[in-house]
Amino acid sequence: MLLTIDVGNTNLALGLYEADQLGPHWRLATDHDRMPDEYGLQFLGLLEHVGKSNKDLTGISLASVVPQLTQRVIQACREYLKQEPLVVDTGVKTGIRIRYEDPKAVGADRVADAVAVMNLYGGPACIVDFGTATTFNALTKDGDYLGGAITAGINLAADALFTHAAKLQRIDLQRPPSVIGRNTVHAMQSGLLFGYVSMVEGMVARFRSELGSDMRVVATGGLAEIVAQETKVINILAPWLTLDGLRFIWELNR
């Protein structure tokens, strides 16, 4: 049984794979102050919750975009799960070619997403990841990761409004009754949700003009579903795409 771990700035996603099937999976809040022992005990607790233990694990595949937490999670895996994790980094086989000017600068989660899309759906593709940042990633038909675009994520934009505009409150992101908000909460929800939907549609059109008309759009990340419900440009909704990519990378490096 393979454990996949994706350490993001906002969420920590974990999933257990039996062969190529994703079993129990979790999305937790990332705690930047948590120590290795705390992560280790949390991992053991999740395994115990589904009737498993560290003895059931055959490996761990790990991606992290939070450098200060990477070593803590690795240490937790070593000491509590008794496994040396495969960390997606320079030198790890991925099966795709990174055409970024500095390949080392590409986030491990973006690499894992591209690997998953190439293996599951093929290119050309625009991969939209709705996380702390919203990223658009370009994958060619031949499996070349070209790069993409990065902007602030929806929740980050909402926090910025709350922090820097004295009369705006913190809100839950959900669909308002109409595009034209009749109160401040609905107006903020409209601007954040429909504004991002319009951005996604515009960026997808621009990516398609460079990648070709047969480009498919794959959406992932914690907020992918709420955005996908409001637009027809997203072809595939894959909220656990990064974990799938970590599984493929593990298999390539066994």
C-alpha cells in the first residue's frame, strides 16, 4: 500500500493506494508550526482510523512546496511510519520533460499534476490548480511541460479584501443568488467566484490559442469543484490529481 502526501501552503493532502486505486484520502489544514512528532502521530492516527498501520505501507511518495515543512514531514515518515519517502525533486524520474527556463523552480505539485494528466488523459492540456495560488500549467501533446501562469488563489484574494479594506468582512466562498450582489457579502461572493470564473475562461482561451484547439482543461485543487460548476470550459474535474501524479512518479522510480 502506497501513501502519497502533498504538502501545500494551505492544505496537506494524503491518499492511500492499493495498486492503481485511490482508497482512503484526506485533506487537512497545513499547520506551519507543527513538529515532526505531531505530524507522525497524525499520520498514524489516520492509518488507524481506516484499520491500517505503518506495517501495511510499501512506500511513501511526497511532494512539498513548503520548504520549512519538508524535512519535518520526512522525519515523521522515517520515525513513525518507518519508511524513507520518495521526494519529488531534481533527479527523480517523472516521464515528462520540463521546458521551464529553470526546471528547479517548478513546484513539485505542478510536476505531479502534469505527470498525472499525461498518464491519465494525455496532452495537450491546460491544468488549472485551485490552491493557495491559482496556477495554469501547459502540457504539450508530446509530454513537455512548458510553464504557465500563476495568480493569487480565491481564498488569498478574499483574505486580502478582509485585511486591507476596513469595511469588508471575512466571508465563506459560495455561490451568491445573482451576479449583482444586493448586499456586501453577496457582492464579495460574486466578485470572487464569478470574477475568477471569468479569469479562468479568459486564460483557457489564451492557452488554447498557443496549445491548439484540441487542448483539454483539467481542474484540480480544493476549490476546483465550486468553480467548475460555473463554467463549461473545464473538461475534467480531478480534485486528487496531485496524488495520482505522486503514484505514477513512485512507480517510475521503484
